[in-house]
Amino acid sequence: MIAHAPDLDSFPVSMPAALPHGTFRLAAAAPVVHVADPAANAREILKALEPLAEANAVVLPELALTGYTCEDLFTQEPLLDAAIEALLTIAAEPLNPDQLVAVGLPLAVGNSLYNCAAIFAGGRVRGVVPKQHLPGYREFYEPRRFTGADGSEPRTVRLGGEEVPFGIDLLFQCTAGGEPIPGAVVGVEICEDLWVPTPPSAFQALAGATVLLNLSGSNETVGKGEYRRQLVLGQSARCVAGYAYAGAGPTESTTDLVLGGECLIASNGGLLAQGDAYMLGDHENRTGWRGAVNVSAEVDLDKLLHDRRVMTSFQKDRRIGTFDYRTVPVPITPAKKATAVVNGTPFVPRSGPELAERCREIFSIQCCGLAKRLSRLGEHTPLQIGVSGGLDSTLSLLVACKTLDGLGQSRERIHGLTMPGFGTTARTRTNADALMEQLGVSADSIDIRQLCLDAFRGIGHQPFGIDPAALNMEEFEAQLKEIDPGAGDLTFENVQARIRTFLLMSRGFVLGTGDMSELALGWCTYNADHMSMYNVNCSVPKTLVAFLVRHAADTEFDGAARETLHSIADTVISPELLPARSDEETGDAIAQSTEDALGPYELHDFFLYHVVRNGFAPAKILDMANRAEFRGSYEPAVIRETLKTFYKRFFQNQFKRSCVPDGPKVGTVSLSPRGDWRMPSDAEASAWLKEI
């Protein structure tokens, strides 16, 4: 049977509207079991399916129609006949006729008895998949009664008066309205099949299955549950697939074993849902067993297909050969829309225990990258950082300090330079000076205003229509205060940014500060803050920068340093390149808010993640954003306009990303032109904007 890879041209190549943005609803259930009573089990199964009517596919446990623990009763014809009758009953009476359901039963075929998974939908049994690997060790004695399938079995079996596909070479193509749903292909394996070195699901995935079902009868022993969960998660990751696992529960016979009824749903290594019936119910109120257990989750087929295409080694693994699968059409009713709540901050971990570990990893990656680069310099080469009192330069400064601490070198090697200009405010200047003092780095300051005024004269530029030729600094700034608050002058801003970079690079090795969000949007001046000798923030998005600074403040500092870091984190995000405005309390105020100009960074980072990491289409991203749990509150119109801004700027500013300094990748998303993101600088965004 193992001969060649299937002709994947037979699979649909695009995603129509059959599934809302590729959403496939997957469920697993462990119903109450009446050992050796298929008729009663059929009733329990129908009851267990009631709350899962919206699922596209449901997996039930191994031998669920009889009970896994029937032992030698499996060889008795009354049990086998009753199991078939029960199967035909539940297949003909589903709550949702267009739902794929996989249920376990023993089935005699010719001279052999097989441990099988029957797949039914639309009132009919669509196919039967026999178990391949039978455990015959320790507490398991399956080979005593069953035959392991090896591909030599008959290709059909007669059930309910019709021939039904039978074999280990079956895949189930979900259809809607008689048409195949691209990417919605289901593969089935049974319990021990997962525990062997090359599980059947691996070949099924290579042949196109994106949804894998496992019907299981795994018992509980100390530590086994965690091991089993790791198997499921690992296989879903290796197969880049959704994986639903349903284990037989504690209402099975407990003569020698206890089965926990664990149900799991995973997708590409991530756990989406889990539950079990292992524990008893409320003892005080005598509610007894928990009864049936079920879990459900939405699996994103778009994401899985994108990851498989990007992971070119995935399809290359087909060189080892795979089964020549038969594809069985199975009708399902697609959901009208996706309903799962979406994480609005995909770059920032949410669970408490994960936060500290994620921060430790990020700082470690940044510090290791910088340490290696510093090892190529002279030991006394100063490390120059432009310290603005903003988030990005603060994170770079913290990374530099951690790196030198780890190398056993003095922080005085770090030369922090403040370069106040026309837009610098008292708050940012005070925070920058205080932070450098509190961290113990070398500090210096150069006022760039006169240098900029000289540059304007030199290039013949009149900022905001002001002729600087005969003006001194005091007169020039007085006229700046009279300009319209909404006025802009890109040259005025760029000259300041480039003079700052000139000063830094004239002094030594420059550590960059710009973050990935700014790079994605092109919110940097080409060959100014865009450039450095090494940039530790290059793949850290703005939302994560803010989180890292706050985390460092709360966990590594106290007193004045903590206050300074929190003040920096609370400061309006701004390049401070436009003239500061007067403020009654502080004397000046930031006139230029990046988020007022571009839209919230929380939204831009959400878009960035799903565009680059998942390759999602604009319409899907817009739908997800409207369902996402953000820290802020955004009207649909704001989300839509910000998404337009993102695509326009992302395409327009690739030329800046095509020429960036070295820097370490810290997460799954990076825009380095040498690695993760290679894009033509003159690409058009029209096709993407058309969807919004």
C-alpha cells in the first residue's frame, strides 16, 4: 500500500466562503459508558452530542459503542451485532445531520476482528478506519482479540445495506453544498497509533489532512496524563494540524484500570481546550460522576495552511512515500461566522507565570546578541546610545546595562547622550537624565538646535515658511511658537533626526533604539534613527517594548528608578520633532503624538502579527480585530481606518526595511531582509486595500 504521494491537485486550491475565514469548529466528547450495552451507549452518545450541535466535527472515544473494557466479550456475536445496530441508530438520528462524527466500535470483517472508528454524517456511515497499532504490553492485551490493520484488508464493508469504504487509506473531505471545502480534510487514528514512532496521522497530514481525530482508551496512571498531553501537542505541531483527542472515561469497567475521559483539542502545538471526567462530582450533594465531558474549539485552517506553505520542509517530507489515500466526501454545515474571542495583544503574554519567563527570554536573546557583537570590538570601545526619555531608548539602555553586567564590565562604557531639540519637553529630558544617573552610565548632552538652524541655512530651507537667514536662535524659536498647531514640515523633522545620528556615529559604536512597529510603518527617518551599528530592538514591537519596560520597573528596580521607568512608560509616544507647546503645569507639552497620527500601536501590532506571522487576508484580520480583546476600546471605524493606514505604510516603506542594521530576532515575527521578510520595495498595496 505504501507507494507514492497522492495527487494533491485533486484538492481544492482556494478558500471560498464555505468556512468563515477558515474557521473549523472541532469538538471531543467522552460520554457515559454502559459496559457491553451498545443500545444504552447509543443513547448516551446522542445525549453527549446535544451541546455540540454547532461543531463541524466531533470525535468520541475508542470502542465507545461497547465500552473499551469489554475484554473477551468482544469475541461474542451478540455484542458485535448490537454495536453495528447502535452505530446505524446514531448515524440515522443525529442532532446535526451535516456534522462529521467519529465513534469507536469493534467490527468483524472476514476472518478478523478490528478495533475501528466509524465516521458518519448526513444520516449515513461514510467510512470505517481500523486501528493499526495494537498494544500488547503491560496492562494491554488488544492483540488477544483484535487484528492490527496493515493495508491488506478489504476496501469496503457492508453496513446497513450499503457498501462503506473501509481501510487505513481513508481521508474525509468536508463538503458544503456538494462542493469540497478547501483545506477541510480529516484524518483518523486510534489511541496507540499516536504512541508509535511514525503515527498514521503523520502520513495523513502529508496527504492533505488538516484536522486529525484520535479515538482513545488510554488509562490513567501517575504522570501519564501529562505525557499524553505532550504527545497530542507534539503531534499537532509536527503535522501542523488541528488535533482532537477523546479518551474513554471512568464509567468504563474499573476491574483493573481507571480511564479518565480526557478530551483535548490542539492546533500546531498549542492547547486550545481540555477537560476530563476523572474526578468525582460534588460529594456533599451526592451528585456522583461528572458524567459526560466535552470540549470544543475553533481551529483556524487558514493559519495551518499558511504555516505549511511557509514551512517548505513540510512537503519535502513526502519523499519518504505515503499512502495512496482514497478521499471520502462528507457533508458538513459551516458556521455562519467565527465566534471565538481573539487575543488583542498576540506579542504580549497574558498568563501570570508566563510573563516573567517570556521577559527573561527576550532580555537574554537581546543581551546575547549584543555581547557577541561587542566581542568583535575593542574592550574600551564606547557604546553610544541616544537617550530620549522614551520607551525604545530606555529598553536599549536596559539591555546594554544587563549585557555589560553579564560581561563583568563597567556600565560607564555606555555613553548615554541626550540631544534636546525644538520638540524636547521637560518631562522627557528629566526622565532621560534621571535614568542615566540611576543606572550608573556615562552621560552627556548636546543641544542640537543651533546645529539644526545652521543646517537649515546651509540647505536653504525655510521651516514652516520661516526664513532663518537673519534670525538668531531666540528669534527663530519665537516665530516657531506662532505657527499653526497643525502645521507640518518633514524637512524640519528629518534634519533633527539626521543630526542626532551624525553626532552619535561621530562618537563611536551606536546601539540602535528603533522597534519593529516603527520599522513596519516606516515611522523613522531614513539614514537617521533608522540606522545604527547594531539594534537590539529590531524585532521587538512597540506593545512589547512598553511591557518590557514596565516589567523591568516592577521586578528589578525600586525607589526612584522604578518611578522614572513608569514615568517613561506613561509618556505619550512621540518623536518630539515638532515644536513643543506651552503647558501651564510643566511649561511645555509634547505637540506630536505618534498614535494620533498613525492610529493605536496596539492595533498596528495586532495587524503586523497576523499579516507577517499568519499571512491572513485583510478581510479576515478586520473580522478578528472586531472580535479581539484589546486593552483599549476601539470603534469599528477606527479599526478599519487604522488597518488601511497599516497596509499603506507597510507597503510604502519597505525600502527602509531593505536596508537595516544587524539585530537579533526574538520572536516568531521579524522584518529583517536577510531572514524573515523579503519584499520588493516598489510593491503595490491595491489588492490588499480593496478587501478593507
